Amino acid sequence: MLFSLEPITPKFEVFKQLNNELLYFLEQALPVGTFTRNSLSAGAVGKACWDNVKGTKGKERLTKDKFQELHSELQKLTSAERKNLFETVRDNQNLQGLFAAPNHQLLTFLTPGCLIAFKELASHLYCSTKSLQPVIDACGGVAINTHFNNFKMVNGDVCRACGLERIAPFRANTPLEEQWRADYDHLLCKSKYPLYAVHPDNLFPICQICNQDAKKAEDLFFCRSTNRARTAFYPFTESAKDYVALALKNDRDPEVCIQLNWQTDDALILEKLNTWNDVFQIKNLVEGRLVSLANIIQDELNPTSLIDLQNILARRVAPPPNADTLKRKPEVFWLHKLYSYLASIDLALIWDQCHFIEEEHGQPGGEYILVG
Ligand SMILES: [Zn+2]
């Protein structure tokens, strides 16, 4: 995460209660027995899950069926294994604690059948149960679109993972509840960590590129390419923003390239930065966005001379963008990093190199593109 989430980020009540329901179910399934109404809580959320059965939607298997299938698999385990599952889920509810001591093998003791049933229930709770009207009614009437708007009120429009994109566009003349919203990212993916499929601290919206193009089901605690366990930033309290810097990749190359570097010697923070980069492809995305320095100078700064460029940069660097601007406007964080770097080096070199690129492409006069 480039930016941590605000401490007052609202928790989605539906997730809280569905997560409680899951925990209740696992505890009720400890003794040998059959699946009954008492397997779910007596309250409105338990009733909504119980009442959501096969019926008008044909062959689709709904919430009650998913609970029942997991119950059936749990009955095939020993009582010690059922107890182990319940205690694992109960004792790992503190995600901040888990991020401090990551464990990517929480559920490895489960049988394949039990794990599949757990994943299917978890996926169903997230994908199909959270939007049932009786569930929403039981959770104060706040649906996910309202929670999304409340999240944006606190954390802004800019993706907290990358700082490059909006999490969703805002449409004028459109009621809040009808605004488009971003998908919620499962920090710990639900396919590997079904116990967190509806955990309120495991879910928040990020941009589509981060969620669906880059991260997908990557495991924050385990790197596939190195086959090693790893640590990751806990997004409510930790972030990368203080440890990143931009610089020229090779200042003798005619194609001026900007490179994103880590700015810390702390081994643990370096590991978390590398996890962030591996999961969200941050270096490639940032360097890709800044791939043409000449274009950025023209598009964003539009200087008329080298002196003008130096003066514009001095104004852009100080004061830095304030917290509200960083939440409202994508790219501002990265552009400020870029301007800070450019203001610290010999700009004559950059100026000449930008000219060089244009002359290489046959544009008449070195200042053509920069002067406009
Ligand atoms: Zn993003």
C-alpha cells in the first residue's frame, strides 16, 4: 500500500455480522450432529442465511446449502480437527497481529474436501450473501454502495495501493446509491484464506488495475516465484510512501528513463516494499507512467525555457501537495516525487536530452516540442 487507510475508516457492518455468523457456525459444528436451524445464529442474519435456499432461482445453491455442505465435510473430520479449525479461525481474528507474524499455512491441516467446502461457503458469503436485503436490514440498512461512499469520504478517490488511479469515477446527476463502485479487494485472498472472506479488516476498495490486473489472488504472505514466506504492510498502520524515491535510470541514455527505488536500509521494510511491488507491480506501473519524461515535462509543466522549467519546478516542489489533494487527484504523489528529483539535479542535461529525442525524430528545432 502506498498510503495507509485512515484510522477512522468505517467498518462494513454486513461483513462484521457475516464474519460473526461464520464463527458461530464453526463453534456449533464442534459436536457430532446434524445440520439444523440451530447450526446458525438465532438472530436475523442467521435467519437470512437459513432462509436463503434453493428455489425460485432454479438449481443455484444458496447460502444455507453452502453452510450445510461445509457441515457435512466437518462431520468427516475428527473432533480434534474440528476444534482445531474453530480455534484457528477464532484465535486469528486480529489481522494486525497476523501481519506482524504472518502465517500462510493456517488451514493446511484441513482435508481437501473440507477446504473446498469452506472456500465455497466463504465465496458465497462474500459474493452472494452480503447483498441479501434481509442481511442488509439486519445490519442497520447500510448496503455496500453506501459503505463505499463512506469509505471514499474518509480515504478519498485515489487508490491507496498505487496512487495512480481513481477507485471509481464520480458521475454528476446520479444519486450516491447508484454511483459505480470499485470491487473490494481481499487483502488475504479468499481462495487461500477463506476464514477472512468476510472479515471487515480484510476488505476494502482499490482500483481495478491493482485488484483485477495486478494482484488477482496473489498471496501477501507467500511468494510463488521464490517459493518463500514473506511479510507485507498492514494497510491500516503501514505504508510505502515514506520509502520511495524516483531517479534517472541511466542519465547517458538518449531515452531518459525514470526508475523507482526503495529508500531504506531496514530489512523488514525492504521485504514489505518488495511484497508490495511483487503483488501490485508498482515499479512497472510507476515507471511505465513516467516512461516519457519529455512528454511529462511538456504536458504537466509546459516550460518555455530551461530557466522557466527550473522556476516551475521550484514552485511545484514547495509546498508539497496537501493531504486532501493527494486523496482527490491521482498521480499527484508520484509527480511531486518526480519534480523533487528533477529540482535536485542538473536540468540542463534533461533539457538537452529532451531536445535530443525530438531531433532524433526529425522535429525541426530543439525547442519545438517543449515550447509548443
Ligand atoms: Zn491502484
